[in-house]
Amino acid sequence: MFDWFKKKNKLERLREKYKYLMKKSYRQALFNKKESDKTNRKARKILLELRKLELNSLH
């Protein structure tokens, strides 16, 4: 019930942002390939950052 009061850590925020951008990229691909590619590049940068953080948290 009170999940919206819970603070999200950086990994959770990045996962949500990545998921949002990938969905947006897919929707854009139906109409505008250039914009879709741009959004996909942003999502990939976030994915790389996410992977770095996950690896750092394991060590």
C-alpha cells in the first residue's frame, strides 16, 4: 500500500528508465526509425551504466 513512499535506489531507477526507453523506442520504430534509433542509443547507455553498477555491487 505504501510502496510509493519507498525510496528507490539508483539501480531500480535505472532499470525503470531503461525499460521505459526501450518501450518508447519500439513504439517509435513503427513510425520514425531515426527517432527510434536515437532513443535506443540512450537506452543502451543506461544499460551499460546499469551493468557497471551491478558489477561494482557484487565486489
